[in-house]
Amino acid sequence: MVDTKSADTEFVVDADPDTVWRILADVNNWYRWNVFPFRSRGPVRPGDRMYLGVRNGLVPIPLAFWEVAAPGRELSWGGGALGLRVQHGLWLEPLDDGTRTKVRHRESLDGWAARLIPDAVLPIWRWGLRNINAGLPRAVARAQGPEAEWSLHRPRFDLEPVEADSDFYENAPIILEGRAEFPVSVKGLWEVMDNVDIPPIRTQWITEPPYGPGSLRINWMRDRHLNTGHFTKFEPYREMRFYLGVMVIPLQRVGAIMSFEDLGPERSALTWRLAITARPLSRRTRPLPFVTAAYRPVFSTMMKIAIGRGVRRAIAQGRA
């Protein structure tokens, strides 16, 4: 009977091996990209005992030691006792003249005790490794800057632009609009809409401040890139206008206007207008009243709930 059980996976990262290695060898910050919230103690030196823990604590792993720490090539660790030896490692191989990296991620169990592990466990084992794998390309892209992270997750559908003064905001087939008041200053409300942080939704600017026409901002749902906003007007505490340039939904044009009102101390209002069309409606030059009537109340309720939650979160964090 075979005395070895292993799970072996491979994936490719769009960066050179040295860049991938810097993220991989920063074991103190593994939890920032690993689906499992573990970290270890660095720097990594072959022969040193391995420690493992969550963000705020580390404990030594019995009989586990760093085995190889070869920059740009391999990071592995292992140990064992009583008929079972465990080895875990990642091996890096340059591709395309060193501009990309193939990563082999493998864990193996050796010894007579490995016979006790049923083969039915192997798919779950490989699933765990693949989930760890998914975080490394994201961490590398994030370290390379917002544009690299953006390209890694870029949605597949390109939309047409909407200029700030376009009559599309009046004549789009679908127009969703509404207004809501909030118990926060207009400056605080602007902060909520400027840097959205309403889990699971968050925004990320990919252009440097000061922001204005031409600035770009990504909307994320956890690690999924939902869309990218291209700003055509940006007047702090008064109005922002933007259109979506890429999106996960196959629409044709989406433009948004957000207008802010100062209602006095710790009171403000937001008025929104969202103009939308899809390709089957591209020749339509007037709003569809039945669609507006059906979806406007639902959309308005969703906006009020989401923004209200964002306001409460911002107040609790001292951002508003």
C-alpha cells in the first residue's frame, strides 16, 4: 500500500518570481491575502522552528521547521513524528522570459500513518490549496499598484461613455431617481459617497488626488471587481457625475448624478439619478414609464438603506 498521500496544484501569477517571492516570504502578513487567517514568524531561515497563529498570537508548531528559503525559487517547511511526516511548499518557475511565474503548491504526507487517510479527502485537500492559491495573485497585483490590481479583476463588459452634459440623463430608457435625508453634515455625507465602505461594497480610487473629471474609481464586492466609475464632474459637497466604463453586467451605457444638499448642522440630503440603457434599447430616446414605475421604489429603498448604513458606519469610525 502507498505510504504517501499528496495534494498538488499549479497556477500562474502575472509577475516575475522575485516579486512573487517578496509577498510569499513576508510570512508575518500571510493573513492579509490568505483565505485562512494564518501568519507565521519571520524572517524565514532554514532550520528555524516554525510558528503559526492568527493576527494577534503565534505558537510554535511541534516538530515543524523551515526547510528551504531560496529567494525567487522555493519556500518549504515540514516535520513529523510517529510514522507521519508532513511537507508543505511552494516552488516558483519563471515563464515568458521571467515576466510571469508558475507556482507549484504542494503538500504531502509520508509514512505508514498516511495509509489511514482515505482517498475521499483528497478533493477537499486540493480545494483548500486552491483557495490559498487564489489570494497570492491578488496580493502581488495589489503590491504592484492599483492599475495592476484593476487589470487582474477587470470585468468583461465595456460600456459606452456618458458626458457630464449629455441629454442621456433625461432621455435614457431607464431612469431611476430619488432623494433621502441623513443625520450627518453635508461634508460627512460627501465622505460616505466619496470613499464608499458599506460591506461587502467598498471603493478604491485608482487615480491620485485631487480628484476631478477624468478620475477613476473601482467598486468592489469583497474581491470581485463590479465596475469602474469614470468621473465627468466632481464638485466637493455639491455634485459628482460619473459613468461606468466596465461592468459585470452586459449593459450599454450607465450614467449617475449625485447631488448634495446642506440642510443645516448635522443634516444633509442626497438626490440621485441613474440613467441606464442596454443594447436592445439603444434606439430608444425616451424613458420607459412602466420600467421606471416598477423599479424606482425598489431602487430608492435600497439606496436609502445602503447609504444610511454607510452614514452610521462612518460616524462610528469618526469619518463623518
